[in-house]
Amino acid sequence: MKDENQFESYTKLKMVYIFALAPFILVGRQTVEKDLFQLRKENYRLKFKQRLVLLMTGMLFWIGVFIYGYHLSEKERLQLSPEEEIEISKWKKKHGYEE
């Protein structure tokens, strides 16, 4: 009985769905069929491995997207506009940084 579930796999569409919603699945806001514990208990070895890998890579992907977006917004926020740039060449000459 338990050996029949061993090699059952997710469909490609279901894999994309799990990958895309990984953060929500991990915090319990979204469910997709059975959770990891149920898969392990019912001997769905392939599904268990697939789900575990999809959840980990999905989380890493969304963390990367968040960090990238944060760095872009910080770079944009810290960039001076032409009106904000200050002319300091006279100060540099006065204090010996330029000749």
C-alpha cells in the first residue's frame, strides 16, 4: 500500500505554483494539497523532495527579489539631483585638496 505513493510527482504547473507562493505556504497563509509532514507520513517520497526543494528555492528567489528591489530604491533615494549637487571646488582649493 505505501509503495504505491512513493514515485508520485507534482505536475509542472503545480510546481510553478508552489515555487511562486513559497513564502505564503511556509507561513501558513496558503495551502497546496498536503503539507510536508503529511507527504512524509504517507510515503510520497518524490513529492516530499520536490516540495522541499521548491519551497527552499522559492523562498531564496523572493528574498533575492526583495533585496534587489531594496538596493535599487536605496540607490535611487541616495542619488543627488542636479539641483542638490553642491559646488565645492572653491572649498577644495582653499583647503589644499586641489591646486
